[in-house]
Amino acid sequence: MPTTLLASQHYATFSERFAGFPVKVALLSRFVDEAETKSTLQGLAEGTIDVVIGTHRLLSDSVSFKRLGLLVVDEEQRFGVQHKETIKTRSVGVDVLTLSASPIPRTLEMAFTGIRDLSMITTPPADRRPILTHVGEYNEPAVIEAVRRELLREGQIFFVHNRVSDIDQAAKRLGQLVPDARIAVAHGQMDEGTLERVMIDFWQRRYDVLVCTTIVESGIDLPSVNTLIVDRSERLGLGQLHQLRGRVGRSGQRAYAYLFHPVDQVLSETAYERLRTIGDNTALGSGFKIAMRDLEIRGAGNLLGHDQSGPVAAVGYDLYVQLVAEAVADAKGFHVPDVVPITLDVPGEAHLPKEYVEADDARLEAYRRLAGVTTLEELNDLRNEWIDRYGALPPPSVGLLELARLRLVCLSYGVSSVKVLPARVGVRSKPVLRLGPLSLTLSQQLRLRRAYGSTAYNDTTKELRLERAANEVSPHAILALLEEVSESSTEPEE
């Protein structure tokens, strides 16, 4: 993890959880003295330590493992490309799990192209409530009101001022505005002992307000802190703002976040977009949406190198993703079959209604899985899963599954186009069904022409063309027709 404070917190949690088990947990950070660090390094090399928790110290050359099995990276968005390259050299044949509330564009892109797997936890903890977020110009009366309201309900406040040079002046000014508030200062340039003492005192509620830098951004869990005030928020990144906002509201109480920018200052377009995005996305579990928006604002960059500019613009995004996906599949030893395009132009409703699958990400995932189905057995499994998760299928969803079944059957028959031409007044009274190419034996063609007329099948274009009633051009009816037409014939070939 990126900070010593978070490392200490994780160490305390792991030690408590594994207290009743024969698991030895150790800590590596600048808070640990030299003798204990030496003992920990020796234990890792000999295999006597089971779990080690640490900051960037774990990436140094002096750290060696007897047999590393699992690497967990917390707050992954705080680690640069160089750090991740170092991690890769350590993780050959090792399972790697990275955690982040707001994945950076590069990581998100790697997930979309298949280089990495992506899982989302969208269910919030019990009693967690959305954080009320205010974005606007700096307003001292609003600051005073926010601090006093939190003090009245016996809570604590984070005041983020991300400049060490004048953080003491900011704390002094806040003390003048709210004289009865007990204020402490914390930043990363403080020595270990002082910083640890301040954080422990704040955790034990000896202070009401912590004026700090973004040192509290990563994973600090203080349920008593339910108001966040950020000064000069336009200077922070979208991921930073989301992470900071996540430091409050960690209990059942209503939490407030105030993101201020200077009065009468014209914001850059990027800064404006960041603040607008963080203000619009206040729902629980909105980190993925914020990360997606960050991907749009900043661009994906080069996935495979240290620089952050890639060939996407030269080849186009869709082709780029396709090329990367093919390269990944090839590296894994998978054969990527050629995708046969199938045109299905069939009337009827075929979609997942919002009332049936309410969550946007769940609905998109359902569509993605349906698009990846390759066998009728997989399609039946997906149908049963939808019924199990969301209830009885509404008519539009039944139509969607029938269309998917039609696509699979067309693939098996080699049919690449199914089109229904609507009826026209004065020209034809029934819709016309066209599908092909459909290779039929002589006996099948003969039987088809006997049943539907001499013009039903064109031997040159391999196309079947039939006038059908309106109820005979649904996916279900077309499936029945395909099975009827393509039955193997017992008549001898001439």
C-alpha cells in the first residue's frame, strides 16, 4: 500500500484477524525500527513469516521471498508505471490482486482488452449512506457552518490543504474562524514519531479537526469523521477527489463533502470536467463510473510501455482493442476463431428492460455475456441464470434470447443473413422472409419448391425467399422453418 498510515492500519487488522491462527504477520515501513526490519527481512527469506504488509519498501532489492504465492496491491492507483514494472518482475507465476475504488485509465483499459480480469463490488456495507457533495467557490461562512454542525453532533472533520508550505497558516486561520475547535496538523514531511502521535491522538478523538494534505487519501478508516472540506480542489485529480470523499461517511451517519475552488478564478476545461464529474456521481459504488469518465478525459495511453501516449489515434480505438485482444489470446495459447458476421433484421422487441435488470452495470454485463455465447447449452444456462437472479422473463427478454438462439442456429447452418421485408400496401400483403446462403441437396430443393413454389429457392444465390404471414416472421417461427428446410433427405440423389 502507498502510505505508512495505511500500512499500520492494515497490520493492526491482519494481526487481529489472524490472532487465533498459526499465521505470522509482519510490517515493513519507515515506522518500523532497524532491528525489527532486519528480523522481518530474514524471516521472509527463510519463509518463517507468512504475511508481510508494507509500503514501497517491499519493492526494494533487499527484500527476497522464499516462495511468494500471492501479491495484493491496495490503492493501486497510487503506484506509478515503474513500480508496477517492478511488481511484474516479482510476480512471475504469482497470483496478483489489485484493489482500487477508482482504477486509473491504464488499468481500466487493460481490463477491457482482456489483459487483466476485472471484478466489481457494488454492494455497500450495511447502513452506508451516500455522501452529500457540494462543489463551488471557497466560502468562509460555509466552512464555519460545516465545522460547527459536525461539532454539534460530536463528530470530526478532515480539512485538506494540499500545500505543506502554508498548511500551518491555513490551520491558524481555521482556528480563528472556529475558536472552540481543537485543531491538529498532519502531512508527509513530518517525522515518523510526530506524525504517528498526531494520528493516534486524532483517532482517540483528542482533536476535532485534522488539517492535512492528501496523506489521508488512501484507505484511512475513521468512522467518527463525517465532514470533509477540500481547499483548492481543482488541483487534485479525479481519482484523488473520489478517494478523499471516501474517507468520510464510513458509519451510518450522513456525511458531507465540500470541494472548494478559488473565488473568481477561471478553471481549465479539464479541471471543470473533473469537478463536475465528482459532483454528479455521489451514489454509493460510483467509483467505476468516475474511472470511466477519467478514461474519457485523460485517454488510455500506451498499455505496454512507460510512456503514456500510444498508437490508438493512428489505428482507431476499435481496431486497437481488437489487435490487443488477439495478441493476448495468442500469448495465452488460445485460438481466436474468425468471427462470422450475421445480419438479423427481424421484427419484434428484443432487449432487457430497465425494470427487469435495474443496475446499469449488471445489464451491460448481461448483454456482454449474451454476445459471447457460442453454444445452445451456454444459452440455456444463461437463461436459467437470468430467471434465478431477476425472476420470470418479460416478453422483450424472451425475444432477445430467441434472437440469440436464431444467431447460433444460423451459424451452424452457415446462414449469414436473415431479413424480413415488411408488407407494402398495393404491392404485397405479406412480409417477405429472405435468408441465405443455404446450401441444399437436390432432394431438399425439390421438396421445398413443391411446398412453397418454384421461386422459393434461388440455386444461384443460395437464397431462400418466402412470403409469410406476420406471425411467421418471429425468431421462433424462423427457427422452425430452418429446421424444416434443412432436414436430411432420405431420397437418393440424382
